[in-house]
Amino acid sequence: MTKDEFTLLYAIRRCGMQSSGRLGEETGMPDETVSRLLERFRGAGLTDENGITGAGVEALAPYRVDNAVIMAAGLSSRFVPLSLEKPKGLLNVKGEVLIERQIEQLHEAGVQKIVLILGYRSEDFLYLADKYEGITIVVNPLYDVKNNTYTLYCAKDHIRNSYICSSDDYFAVNPFTDHVYRSYYAAIRTAEPTNEWYMTPDENGCIRSVTIGGTEGDIMLGHVYWDHAFSAAMLSILEADQSVGQYDQALWETILMERAASLPPMEIRVYPDGSIFEFDSLDELRAFDPRYVDEPQSRIIKEIADRLGCEQREIAGFRPVKNVSDAVAFTFTAKGKPYLWKRRNDRTGADVVPVEAE
């Protein structure tokens, strides 16, 4: 089935049989293309005057989404200090818990089966299996020593025609559907220099290459869809790597970057600005949800404010610090002055000291 055939047949399945003009508006296809395909569908018995037929539904079956896999295993270390107290996917953003909003959007789109891959503070997520139907829990026991290539490997028995999502994405408009033509990576277009991952398209709008950092183009942001062919190819690579460990510390996108030419095609699906959000730091979340400016819902930040005699809004610029006497640590600024927060090795409390004193 061509992409135009899929797009039109799926539109008829969703909206019923309409005029060529209305179907053209729905799909963005020229009227003459719609008319030609409608004639072809009727001749093949895929549609009739009432809409899609049983044969049409069967023709769409290979494109049916099997499930969604939501990765919620990581430490989210860049999101200190909130991530020290709660997994980022469980943050309440604009009145909704991030992962709950995503689950509900998937259900609304007709994707009822959802696999949650847990690791860090996995027990905090377990209530979701009772709150929502169709939830399967998978635990990554190596979440703190391997990257998300292993997280996805843990879900290998479930990945087929699957959305691959992160628990901390916020979709302003529901991006999901219950049928998808082929694999794609969500993107936004930027004309400014960034350190993000850029995708270069080929003549069919699929990923030709991936580079890190650039001046303008389509950057990876949000969810991904793996169709059967892409899933089989990627899982084969992940399976082979278990005895090698080449990608233990890598994001799965590293494999895509290195092997784009040999993997099955993956489209670049560009979304409008303001439709997909990822929050890499508390400062970014504060810009999106002003409630976190005065009251970040963090015991640690409140303790820092009390100790330094400042308002919570005056504390910002959080950055994780690794290998500080084997203790958890991060830097921040308060009233423009740099400080270090460091949990004591005996876990009896934490120290807050000016950076100059270190």
C-alpha cells in the first residue's frame, strides 16, 4: 500500500465516507488524487457508499499500532534536585502528572496496551497498573549502569509496531493515532544553533543521517514510532550487543546515527512549535509552568532557601556534579552566587557551601 492509499483509507475509517473535497481537506491531498484512489478502493472492495468495508479494515491491519513502550527507568540526573525526590515522569505539570497525561492520550487514540519500563524508584510507578487498564510492567535492573539501549532491550518481547516514548514528554496536542504507515521520529524545525540531534532527510523525507549539533534543521524531540521491520532490525542489533557491550552507555539514537543507511526507513515527522515539550532542567520547567518558580515542590530547595535566607525563586541554575567523594551533589546559584549542595556520605543530611570554599 502506498502512503497516499494508507492516508486516504485511514481517513475514511476514522471519519466515514465523505465527498472528495472533504476528504481532500482531511488528508491534504488534491481532489483528483482522492477521486482516483476512491475509484481504486471501490474496485478492490475496500470501500463502498457507507465507508470502509471489512476488506478495507483488513488492508489496514498491518499498520495497526500494537502498543506503546514508555521508558521511565532513568535517574534524570540533569533534573536535580527534583529527581532526587521523585522520578521526573511523576511530576505534576500544569495540573497533570506527566506520565498519566501520556497514558491517557494513548488510550484516547486507541492504543490500549502500554508497557512501562521502570528502574529508578520503580515502586513509585506501580500504582499506574491499578489506575489504568492495559498496563504491563517491565523492570530494568541495570538502569543505573547502562543507558536506554538496555532499557529497550528489556522490553524486547513487547516491541513490534510500537510507539517508543519517554515518561517526561509533554504533548500539548495528542500526537498519537492507532494506525501508522511506517516508522518515524518526531521533530521540530529550528533556525537557531543548538547542541541537539539533527536529522537530515533523503528524497522521501526519511532519515538519511543524524548529527549532533548544528545551526538549523529538524531536531529530535518527543516520541518515536517503530514499525515491525524497524523493530526487528533494531532488536537484532541490541541482542547481538549483549555479548559485546558496545552500546551499554549509549542512547539508542546512537545506533540510528551510525547505521541509518542500513536500517529500514524512518520518516522525519515535523510538528509545529509549541506542540511537544521536554524539560531537561528545573529552569526549563519553570519557564513552562510558573507554579515551579515560587514553589518548586522540593524539600531540598526549601531547605536551601531556609539555610541561605532567600526565596525559593532566587535559587536556580541546578547542575549535577559527579564523583564528589562518592556523594550526590549539584551546583546552583542563589541570589546570583554559586553554591554546592552535597549529601553527606553517612546520609544524615547535606552541606551547602559557596563554590569558592571548595
